[in-house]
Amino acid sequence: SVGFYNAKCSQAESIVRGVITSHYAIDQSLPAALLRMHFHDCFVKGCDGSILIDSVGNNVSEKEAGPNLTVRGFEIIDEAKALLENACPGVVSCADIIALATRDAVSLAGGQQYNLPTGRRDGRISSINNVNLPAPSFQVSQA
């Protein structure tokens, strides 16, 4: 719902916005990168932040799939998450951070600003076997 974090972490959206604003000032290609990350996350099992999960042991995560090898912006999401954990430990989901960051980056690039429903839960499963995205080298007809 819109305002999901108002009671538990009222500064959540402004923290994410601040991180994105500072990075956008340096790299105006950030909106495209975050929009791509958000799409790749949502395409596999929904918008659950599972694209952020690292491989562990025998489990190779979504990050390692061919189409995701050129996704960028992970360090920006990590920066926002660290600031949010400092302000409101254990409250804001990584899935919402990706969604908020993408919205704010697109807005900074001239896109529409809009209220974003939040309250997504983070996925705990990330497997390369679940990724069925077109490769970045595909032509439109192949995709």
C-alpha cells in the first residue's frame, strides 16, 4: 500500500531518494540500469528482490544467469539498504528498495513522479534455473 513504511520507517522513501539523487548526479544512465534491474527481478518469480541474492555453496543465484551478468546498480541498492538498516533495522525490504530506487531514478530523468505502493516481501530463493530472460545480445525478433 502507499505509505506502508510511514509508521515503522517514515524516512524510508527519502533515504532511497537521497541515494539515487546523489548517484544520478554522477551517472545519468542510472535510470536505465535500475529499470533493467527491476524488470529482471520482477520477470523471475515476481518483484521479490531475489536478483540481489548471491550464490552460496551449490546454489547458483539469478545474478549468475547470462542475461543478468550485465545488470548494474547492485552497489547502489546495497548503499540504500545499509542506510535504511542503520535508520530502521529489519524494516524495509530489498524488493521495495529496488522499486523505489527505480521510480526515483526515472523521475529524475524526466519521467513522471508517482506514489508507489510498498510492502513487498523479499524472496529467499534465487536460482539460475529460474531465469528465462532474453539475452542482452538478442535482436528484437529473437526476444
